[in-house]
Amino acid sequence: MRSEALLLYFTLLHFAGAGFPEDSEPISISHGNYTRQYPVFVGHKPGRNTTQRHRLDIQLVMVMNRTLYVAARDHIYTVDMDTSHTEEIYFSKKLTWKSRQADVDTCRMKGKHKDECHNFIKVLLKRNEDTLFICGTNAFNPSCRNYKMDTLDYLEEEFSGMARCPYDAKHANVALFAGVML
């Protein structure tokens, strides 16, 4: 009796259209031959050995004052938008900000995979006319810094990124300044 009731339930569910939804179709598809005509950012300078490509793990992209900022794993790249690019887009400046070894060791002790214990840049904002506010996951111990916008020089002491930046690179976030408050 119980199996008959279950069978009746699933039959009614099927006819009522309450099953799993079908996968949606893509809005548009671009074929490889079409996309190959556009330049690609590869994360290195011209003339570098391109056989050894490193994993970029791009987290966010932002344009300010004709400069494209690409925030990635352990790095922030700037690309001059006024420079023409043919096959590959090269960066004009690169800021490297890796996690301290002590933070990486703590991250690994917490059971995280070594690929998760990096500094994924998750917050990149214009603080004022000449300062960038940048935060990264820092091996699951978020931290923030201020940098000079035109040179990417470090301006002051690093400070905690708690409540400013996610711990995990997989987590989404939104950050903005309202006046001087984040």
C-alpha cells in the first residue's frame, strides 16, 4: 500500500511539471576562431619565456584613469589602456604581495590545501585621488594595505582585513567607500 501511494505521488508530480528544471541554454556562444582575434592578458612582460605559464587566478578587474587593474593571486597587474595590443596584453606594472610564511603555515595547519593558502586580492578601491586601498585573503588571515596609485608603492603599515575582506577566495564580496568609511 505504501509503495502504491509513493508511486502515485511521483506520477502526479511528474504530470504536474514539478520535476527538475531543464538546463538553460547559453545566451550566446563565441567560437574559438572568433575569439582568437582579440588580445589576451597572460600575466607576463614581452620577451619572457611563455612556455612556463603560471596560474593567474584573477579575482577582479577594474578600470581607473585609463589604467586597467587586474587583481589576482599574490599579484596586482596594471595595464595601460592607451597601449595597443596585438595577440597578448602585457602589464605595465606588477605589484607582488604574497602571504607571510607564518600565515601560510597556520593556513595549512587548519587543513587547507596549499593552493588555498595564498593572498587572493579581493578588494581594490580608489581611496582618494592618489591612493589605492587593497585587501587580500592572506592565507585565510585577511589583511589590507594602502598603495600609491601611480607607482604601486606601499604607503603604510599593513592592517587587519577582518570585516573588510573575505577569508576564502571562493567567497564573493562587495566593497566601497562612503566618504572615508569602508
